[in-house]
Amino acid sequence: MIKAFVKEHKNSIITASIILIVLAVVLLIWRLFPVEYSLFKNKGTTYEKGRVVSVNSQTLEDSKDTPGRNIGIQNITVEFTEGEYKGESVTFDNYLSSVHSIEVVKGTRVVVKCDRPDGVAPYYSLYQYDRSSGIITILIIFAALLIIVGRKKGLMSGLALFVSIMIIGFGLLPLIYNGFSPILASLIVCVMITVVTLLLLNGFSKKTLIALLSTFTGLFVSVGVYALTAKILNVTGYNIEETESLIMVSRETGLKISEVIFSGILLASLGAVMDTTMSISSALYEITCVDERVSKKSLFKSGMNMGSDMIGTMCQTLVLAFVGSSIALLLVVYSYGTQLSQFLASEYFAVELFQSLTGSFAVILAVPITSWMFSMLYKKKG
């Protein structure tokens, strides 16, 4: 009976075992590489959740710089709803400016910054709205839609996403933070995410194996593309905005700043690469099911034809994703009346182009790699 069960659910058992091994490795990394150094050590400072009991007084007026937002001052009383100070009420002034305008009413749930150093009178300020309930609601709606529309595949997609976040949060970040090579760490993490995602979505099969091998090959090739593109564009990794803070961290932890940018590129393009390799593998597999005597040459040609249709949209997706995340900065650059030659020579443009092209190269190379691998591993019948 047990043998029959194992035989019937062999793929599911293999998939579950691999995922458990990956999670065990990630948790081991988290234990071996703890985050011990903190850039800012604010002893006595905590952020507590609370609810506005009353607005005692307020002097507010419309902001001319930011229409629709008020500026001024509110005197409020907040009751802490969680943590060490649960049930305690405090009264303090809430200052509203054009940049930081957290206007509250009775019943508003907020997060309060509590400064309580030893020997000094405590000081309270309003940090932000408490968005935890809203975040949970949105995530529940997202998960429900994912399962309703995608059914089993949707459920597996959600599980794969959750495991991927775990791998990044408990595996990648501690490794990089503690001085491990970001390039090597990113490759290891991307391999883990790829294995988990493709196995959960498609099970253990020939087309999944080809998609895995193709993705791995594309990722390793992208390292060479990264080095070449960085050399041509003179991008060192110190061109990013967070460099100053990361330099301070690197002095204590050995963080390799120059490689951090590639880690972000690899993660950003991984989804598109997996989508490309799996789509081509699945399509070629269906062709072999219909015609078991199809030639290797025909399979490769079919894969290239399908891939050419994917490349345009996938590359555009990557480019627009990077540009879309920087639209505010682009508007600032536009407001300065920047000349074309000045813009093309700027570090900002070089970094954005570098990120977009490196990810796009990985997607483009995934097409011939997948098509070739499938045609080579395919065994013609008849």
C-alpha cells in the first residue's frame, strides 16, 4: 500500500522534499550569518502601535505647495494597543508639514515613535499611519483572486512566491550583508527560487528539467554579460544612491558594494527568464506529443520562432519596470533643463541602461539556449 502511494505521488514527494531541503538551507544560513551590526543604534527608541483617542486641539490650513494636504499642528491623545506600553495613553503634538502630513481623527490607528532614553523625559512623535490591517486585507484579496482564477496553479504560484520571499529575506540579505559575494549569493538564491517555482508550478518532468537547465545557463551567462556591460559603461556599483550608507556598513561587515547592483538585476530579470524558458519548453513539449517524429532541427527552429515573439514584450517589460520605478527622478532631471549630452553622460542614465540591458540580455539568450537544449535532449521516435 505504501509502495503504491509513493509510486502514485512520486513527483509530489520529490517536489516537497526539495522545497523542505531549500528551506532548511535558508534557515541554516540565517542562523550562521546573523545581522549583528546596525548602522543606527537608537537605544530606548521603539515604534508602538496605537489608536487616537481624541484630537484635543488643532490649527490647520491648506498647503499651497501640496494641494489637498493640510499643514499645521494637532494636539492628540493616543492609547497604545500593543507591546510593552499596551493600555497606556500619551498626549503630544503632531506636526504636519508639506512633506510629512499625517492628519488624524478620533479612532485613527497610528504608529508612534517613542523615545525613552534613561534619565531623560520621554518624547513622542507620530511616525505614520498603522497600515498593517490594510496590508493584510489586500494580501488576502490577492491570495483569494489568485486561487479563484488560477485554482491549483494559482495556489502553487502563491506558495512559490512565499517561499521566494523567505529565500531572499532569510538567505540572500544576510549573506550579502555579512560580506559574502553578492554575485555568488544571488546565483545560489536564484537557483533555489527557480527550482522551487518551476517544480511547484509544473512538477518534476522533462520540460521542467529543460527549463531549469536553460534558466541556470542563462543566469551564469548573464554574469559575463554583466562584467562586459559594466566595463563598457564604466559602472562600478558605487554609482547607486545608497552608496554612502553602504560604505559605512561595509567597514564593519565587509559588504561588497561593487557587486550589489548585479544582485538586484539578477532578481529583477529572473521572473522574465523563467517565464521565457518554461513557455518555450512547454510549447516544444506539446509539439513532440503531437508529432513524435519531428526532427531536432525543426524543434530548434520552432523554439526560436516562438522566442522571437516573447523577446520584444519581455525586454520591454524589464526596461519599463526600471524606468517606471524612477519616474519621479526623471521628472526632477527634466525640471533642471538637462541637455541631451549631459543626460547621456550622467551616472543615472548609465546605471539605468546597465540594469535594463543586462536583464534583457539574459532574456534574449534564454531563447536559443532553451531551444537548443530541448532539441538536443529530445529523442525522436519512429
